[in-house]
Amino acid sequence: MTETLKERTPSYWVVRRIVRSLPAGLLMLAHRGNKAYSEAFDLVHRREALKPNSIWQVDHAQLDIKLLRDDGSVGKPRLTIVIDDYSRAVAGYHLGFEPPSSLGTTLALRQGIWRKGDPHWQICGIPDVLYTDNGSDFRSKHLEQVAADLKIRLVFSTPGQPQGRGRTERFFRTVNEMFLCDLDGYTARTGRKATLTLDSLEKKFHTTIDVPVKKANCSPKSDGTRWIFATHARQRRTIGPLIDPRGPYAQSPNGRHSLS
């Protein structure tokens, strides 16, 4: 090539200087491919809520614990969680053995929207945006109709890029590694036989997430396992009850709701 162009062959040091000046992303793309490049260098749009009930994230995960079913068999439950992006507070959840479905999602969403009976669990209202992955249950006609009725905008994450769902991914990891680790049936440790039922686990889970806002920054030594979820519900700003001002949907006077 250099002979054709009638140019001098570059020296070793010139080639070395050019190679060393190449961007790290270009080198990773050349040596490790598109997937590695995307994970390390692609810009993922981070949605950051500016107020309560602006963005709620919802996701499912199978928990690392075995429970006793009603028929005596053993199974691993699935948790559907709804988290307020602004406060990291748990708005609603659903526990069950069934696979992910639009019904489980709407049950968790319904709990998030309605006022809770416990004064410590204040979050409620209707989100402006519901942020999910691309699962078939999230793209179902049922959830689409619910969102249309309540004027909630559905936003789906980019396929193959879980970085945008960090809130829920971190929450599930905390549940598995710091809440379930001391319970019977925890699968990450041998010798833990299943003794809990779905109802007993739900009572423990509900008690754990039922953390007053003022304890959001408590230490693990002072408050046992309850601090785990308080960390996720830390209040970066004073928020008070997360009541949506749109009124009738938050709590209808006749006790009916379009999510039921």
C-alpha cells in the first residue's frame, strides 16, 4: 500500500502511537463485540423522577426461598413489586406461586394506588408513568386498558438493557440476600428446610417494608432487618403522604375501582 502511494513505511513508534490513541470503546468493539461494547459504553437514559408519583417501576422476580403449598408440596414464590422512583418507597406488591401475569401486576398496582390502613405506609395515588420491561404481561391488553382508564403512561425499557431498571433489580437482590437469608427454606444455604407458608412469608414481608418515613436512615444495628427496606425508601426530600391530586381514582367513595 505504501509503495502504491509512494509513501514511506511508518515506523514501529508511529504505529504504536496511533494504536495507543484509539478510544477504549473502539478497541472493545473490535476485540469483544457489540454486546460488550453496549454494556460498557452505551448511554442508557436514566429516568429520574422529580416528584412523588411521577414514575413508578414494576417488575417480577422469583425469590430464593422454598415455601409449603396448601397441598403440602414445596415451591418458590414470585414477588411483583411496585416502587416509587422518587422516594424508593414500596407502593405495592403481590406474592404468589403463579407465573408472572397481568393479574398479579394489576393487583400490586391496585394496592399501590389505594390508601393503606397502616399510618406508617403512606404512599398511594396514581403515577404519571409506569416503567416496566417488555414482558408479555406488561404489554397485555388488560394492563393497557387499566393504564388508559387511569391516564397512566406506560414506558418500556430497552430490550436487553436492564440498566434502566436498577431500582427494582437492587430491591430484589436486597430481599434475597438480606431478608430471606435468615428464614427457613432459604435456597442459598443448605440444610434450610421449608417450614413457612405463603401467608406467613407475606406477613413477615409486610412487617419489614412497613417502616416509618422518619426511620429511613436508621442503621442496621439499631433496627434489625427493618432497616433494609428503609434504605430503599430513603427520603431524599421531605415528601409526606404520596397522594395524587387527581382525586376520585385515589379512593372512590363507593368502594369500587377499575383495577378490581
